Amino acid sequence: MYLRLLRLSVLVLLTFVAAAQEKTSANLPSEETVNSFLQQTFGYDSTVTWKITAIKPSIAAGLAEVDVVLSNSQGQSGTTLYVTTDGKHALTGEILPFGAKPYQPAKEALLKGVNGPSRGPDKAPVTIVEFSDLQCPHCKDAQPIIDKLLTEEPNARFVFQNFPLPSHNWAAKAANYADCIGRSSKDAFWKFVQGTFDAQSSITEANADEKFTAIADTAGVKGADMATCAAKADTKTRVEQSVALGQSVGVTGTPTVFVNGRRIGNVVGLPPEVLKGLVEFAAKQ
């Protein structure tokens, strides 16, 4: 009798879970609908193209989250649409965490999940996490800003996380090399990142392995070994875990920086004194 009741309870639970999943999926707009919306919105400009990178339930109940990368002659940018349940309206912008300690959940998730190379004291009062794409021009622009900040804030800990965008044709391969080098030598890792940014305009999908191998050699590690490591399945898995971590805390584009869990989406456009103030304020909390 007990076993029959237990089986019945499990069956009922699975039915509720399946119904909830079906309801959630039903509330998500289709890729066809999203493409049609984007065509109606941006179709007047033939230079604009787009790529839908995710359609998923939002962290805000009742909304669907649609992540899109827009491209034109000026470059690329990520944007997020929050679509209402009835599918008739979309909000743009940023959904802010709220509460007495709004940034604590992201901070805890990042501290638990980061797997990238770090600089600074392990027990620093402030942890700065950057999600970066080595093919991203804005990430290249952000690098000297981050370097200057870390020079001025030596007691802060900085962690680099790979977040290659699917719209970039060699970013994932660069992330694989970076992951391997970071596990081999932290000093070589930072040199590899800078070397890749410096050579960004000359790297193509066709010559990427040759370029990365040479940059790795210059950085102080054996490029051929890094190439072998970069091709391994477990390296790809580590990069995918880094991307999944970023997505779990709301990263949709690069560079995205977190200061003790507080997300900063446009570090390049932020005045240096404001960025420094955010770090120092977080250290006092």
C-alpha cells in the first residue's frame, strides 16, 4: 500500500513539473516571431543585422528574456528584450536586483563559480569579475581601464572569465587557448590576453591557430602544447561553464564587470573616478 501511494505521489509530482515546463515554454516567443519583430523594427536599415542568442524565462517572473546581438558598420552590441506573457509588449533596458542587499546573490554565485585566472589577494574585501571576449573591440578598450583600476586598488581581487560571443568567429578558439594558458601560467595568461588584443585586427578565423600559438610562445609558454590543450573537450567544457556562469548572473554582452556582485555593463563609458568610487564603496560594506 505504501509503495502504491509513493508511486502515485511521484506520478502526480512529475505531472505538475511537466505542466509547469509546458506552461513556461508556451509563454516564450518563438524565434520566428522574434525575427519578424526585429525585421519590422530594423529592416529599414540594410546595414543592420542581428543574431538571437537566447530565448528563455526571465529572472523576473512573468517575462520572457530575449537576448540579441545587433551589428552594423560601427560594430556590435548586445541587447535584451523582456517580453510580456501575452506576447504583445517588450521592454528594453536592465532589470535591477532589488532588496536590502541586492547584489549579494550575484556575489555569492560568482565567488562559488569563477574558474578563471585571478590577480590580487585571495581574501580581498572586493572581488572584481570581468566577463570578456578576446575578439570584442570594446573588451580591448576596457583592458587599460581595468589595468589602471587594479594599479590604484591593489587590495582588490580581479578574476577574468571567458565569455566568447557566438557572433564572433574566432572568439571561442581564443577562449580555449586562454583557458589552457591561464591554468599553465598566470603571468603568461595576462601577456596572452594583451597580445591577442594587440593583434585583434590581424586575426581571422583561418589564421587563428597560427596566431594564438605564436602569441602563446611570446607570452612564455609552449604554443604547440597550448594548441593541443585548446582542442580538448574538457577545455571547451570549462569555457562553456564560464559562459553559463555569466548568463546565470545576467551577462548578455561584453565586457561586463561585477564589483562584489554589482553589475557594470559599460565600463568603457564610465568615468574612472566613478569606477574607483564603486570599488572603494564596496570595500567598506
